[in-house]
Amino acid sequence: MSGHRRRQRAILIVVLSVVAGISSSGQARAAPDPSNRAAMDDLTGLAASVLSRPGAVRGTDGRYHIAYELVLTGATRFTVDVERVEVRDARTHRVLLSLAGSELLSRMNPVADTPAGVPPDYPAVHPTATRLGPSESAVVWLDVQVQRKANLPRVLEHRILASTVPLAGVKPFQFLSLVGHVSLRTAAPLRLGPPMRGGNWVAAEGCCDYPTHHRRGFLVADGKQVVPQRFAIDWMRLDQQHRAWVGDPHRLSSYFSYGQPLIAAAAGRVVVATDGVADNPPPDEPPAPSVEGLPGNRVVLRVGPGVYLLYAHMVRGSVRVRVGQHVRRGQLLGRLGNSGASATPHLHLQVQIGRSVLTDGLRYVFDRFQFLGRITDIFWDGDLGQRPNGQLTFAPASGSRTRLRELPLYNNVVRFR
């Protein structure tokens, strides 16, 4: 290595040590040898972690989506501004996703100020969303997309470009941090059958990059940071004209979803069966229930070790199973309703790691369905009955309609058989 390059490395290490707030005596004791590349690479101005080990799921766009969250924490005594986040294949260093400018600002926010809004009340982009003070943490919401399964990485790494915010008498400094190495899950996503019978259904607030209250539903439960609704879908039935309701939106019977039979999408054992909660009158948002009351009438099935399937917002008196009962795929569980945190009838479906609605969300796919197209309107259950009518704007799909082992994405319209 040339003397010039050695001097550059020495300067970089000293500056990072200052940025990190290391004392002069500490530098003398602990500063890495500037000729040691590995030692320099270990010294970063940011700490990083992921909320859960990510895995890939194939969507209806033909791409493999790796949806997860990166938590960055300022490891210096200065405020730093995160300027770019790159997700790379740790083996080849191929950049899979790069976020900077407005794309990063709209996908990063402080842990204590996580926006879990829904459209059209998407949280406004804050100009300082990418700034981290000493020991402050922020979430970066990631949707890495890979075209071919063969190109999926085994291990991800994150390359972060940041700079110190200028202070009086302190010259700002830009630095790179290579952080957050995480291996991908190798097991295939859970395979499900239809959760309801026949008809056209829209996957409202589905995966993976839209800032919905599902995708950005960050919670801390039992001291753990979780995103239970990471892959959740609010299923709503449409008629052949792509209407969600006709008639009076204040009547439950006006909604095509209401009362539809719900069936087990996988065989399993019933671990939760809650009934007795009245349906909310549509179309206004109901008073906020307790945490326990969020799902309303519900059924939770244990469908594998550490894998649970939640059906929420069912009709009072419709639950047809009991705790401890083993159910087969396709067995009737109950009927779709409007109980719990629901303004208009829909089935909230999610896969999670525990029986509680506050446990982390998992990937899944459906064995077979017809992909018809997507709804281009921005809507959700609290908006649906407030519209002039139940008509939704539909864009038909091109290409093959039959899909196997895929996850319907945001506002996709599908038909189960």
C-alpha cells in the first residue's frame, strides 16, 4: 500500500473516532492499525439491525419481494444525516436497491414517530426524517425486488452514506457504514388455499411498498419491535362492475362482502375463537377498541410450528369452530362481518408467529387464483362507504390470468375457485 493511501486511512480512522466521540486517550489505546483493512471496515458511525429475518415472496408482478425493516441508530455524539441507503448482495456486492433523496425521505422515519396512516392521509414527508441524533433510531421501510429466483441473494448487507450535520467550529464529515448483514430465510412461504368461496375480491392495503397502516404498522409488544401486518390483506368482495357496494352505504347488507362464508385456507388447530362482538354500523370509523378488541370476532388457526393464521372482523354469532378443534382446508369457520376496528365489511387476513394479533407477520402465498387486474383508486375500509358510490376504477391484467403460488399485491383483484 502506498504511503499516500496509508495516510488517507489513518486520517479516516481518526475522524471517525472523533465523530464517534472517542476520547484522545481512548484513541491511543483502541484506534485500529490504519494498514489493517478489516479493522477499518469494522468502525462505523451507525449501528443497524433488522426487525425480523426477511425472506422472499413472489408477487403477481412476477418479481420476488423481500419486504422488511432496517433500524438505524446514531452511534456518534453528533447529529448525522443519512443520505443514501443501499441494499446489496453480500457475496457479489451487487446493489439490489438504492434509496436517496425523496425516495429515502418517504421511507424513513424515527422509531418513536412511525406513521401508520392510510390514504389519503399518507403522512407528509418530513424534511428531517433522515436525521439521527446521538443514540436516536429510525426505521427504513424496504421492499427489495428481484426478477428471478436464481438471483436471490443468500445474505444481504446495507451500505449507508451519511454525513455529520454542520456545527459551529466543527467541520462536517461524510462517511460510509457497511452494516446489517442478514441471511435470508430459505424455507418457502406458507402455501394457502382460498380463504373464501368464489367471486371477485380486491386485496386492499396489500404488500409491499405502499405506506399503508398494514405495511408500516410498527408496534412494540412485550418489549419487542414487530410489524404484525407486514403481509396482511383486507379482502373486499366486488361485483362484476367492480362495485364494493350498492344502495345505502349505511346498511351492512349493501356491501357485497358482508356475510360471505369464510373457510380455512389451511388445515390446523383452532387456538382462538372469539364471538359475541356486535358489527359496527357503516360507514364511519368506529370508536377505537381496546387492543384485545381490534380484530373483533376472530378465529386463529395454528397451521404449523410458530405459524398462525388470523381471520378478523367476523359476524357476531357466525363463528362455527371452537378452541382445540382440528379443521381441514376448506372447512367453514364463520362469516365475514364488521366487528372490531372495521368501518366497512372486510376480512382482515394475516399470517403471524403467535396467536396474538401483536406478534410479527410472516410471508405466505396462495396455491392458485385468477389474477384479473387491479383497482387504481386509493381507498380503504374507512373510506369505502364515504365515496359517492361503491364503484372502483379497474385496470385489467395483461398476460396469463392463472397464478400459482403467488401473493396478491396492493389492490390486486383476484378470483378464487
